[in-house]
Amino acid sequence: MPTPRPLPGSPVWIDLGTPDLDGARAFYRELFGWDFASAGPEAGGYGMFTAAGGTVAGAMTVPPPHEGGSAWTLYFRAPDADAAATAVRAGGGSVALDPMDVLDLGRMALFTDPTGAGFGVWQPRALQGLDVVGEPNALTWTELYTPDPVTDLSFYDQVFGMEAHTAHPGSAYTLLQPPGGGPDAPADAFGGVVPLAGDPAEGADGPCWTPYFEVGDLDAAVALAERLGGTVRRGPGALAGLGRSALLTDPYGARFAVLHRTPATP
């Protein structure tokens, strides 16, 4: 799961860009119990989703028409956002937003990997990252949906030093970890890789990083999301020994997933 430890190349932030911030706030409040707080006028309308006394995500209005549409964006910790931009270009990716300072909080940039999946980096200063991860109603897993896993794994290794390992002997599911963990440090695994060719439900909308949020009752969460105007992209099913998951879309088109973890057996 995403680790609270400050490891370069690990997920550090996530935010939602949506054409209807009020509607999205209502949807995620009902689904996950999130509150919302504005970051102030100097933040240009950006705000924070909060739960359990801490920040679980950011959010902002993205006025239509917008090339990226409504979407969740995953950010990885980077010691130097400008160096990350150089590595992205060298690795065949592209820079969607050049590195920029965000007040005194940190430095950010937005990129696209060689196959078209968008992501960002965050170079922390005053703001280190999310307060709550790996807990109910918070970010607990990620997946990279890609048409070319080999190209993307090489790219993320070059940019961040990410490590890839199989989930277990004989498994076809590839786990991603920050650099330095090795196959004997599965606790730092934060996500998996899914070839788009094997998932028609996602293939139609192209490559992306999909965030997974922990829920206590998967079936109830899926049913509630539908009642609130969301869409079920793929119904509840097993996820690589982690538990049961489902792929959803919020009422404004942002893709995300929910996961109920199965307790690990000794």
C-alpha cells in the first residue's frame, strides 16, 4: 500500500480535476465521508478532501472544455522536480506542465508517460504529502493501465528507479515499489501494472493511473456509488491476493476504484 515513509518514487499526493466541484464534493462526501476545505484565495480555488483528521486528496475545478476531462491525478515524490522533468523527456515521456512552485508548500510538475498515462511529481517543502493513506476511505493502492508494460516499466525505472516484481511465484500481476526495496520488501509495494489488452473495460478510455480507495464493505460501496450517479466499470472481483475490488467512474467521468483488503494470513 502507499507508504507514509518519505521514499522518492512513492505516491505522495492525489488530486481530482472536475468540471463540477460542488457535485464532486457531494458525491465523495456520501461515498467516503470526506469533508472539503478550501486552501484559500491564493490557491486559485484548490481545496482539500479530509477524513480522519487529515488530508486524503486535493481537488479543483477544471472548466470545460478541457483536454484531460475529469480525472484523478497521482503524484510521486521527487527530490528535484526539474531533474524529474529532464528524466521524463529523456525517457520518451512529455511535460504537460513545467515545474512550478506552489506557494511555499512545494514544487510540482505534470507529465505524460510514453504510452499516454498522465501523472505528476511533488517536491515537498512545507507540505510533505497526504496525511492519511492505507486506511478506510483513503488511498490504499494504485494501478497503471498501459498498452505497453515493458516500455512503461523501463520509463518509470529510468525516471524514479521504481522496482517491479511479480506478486508471487507463478503470478502474472506485476507489483511496483519505490527504489531500494527489493522483492523481500513487499510492504512498500504501492501498486500494480495491468496490460490494457487484457482489460477491455479500461482499454476504450486509454492508459491511466487508477487510484484505489479502501472501503469496509465493497458491495455496499459499489451500490452506493451507482445510486449517487456513478458508473460501475467492472464489478466486484478478486485483486491479486490483496482482496476484492471494483472499478468505478464518478458522475463527472473521473476513473477510480474501491478495494476491500483481505487480512494477510501468517
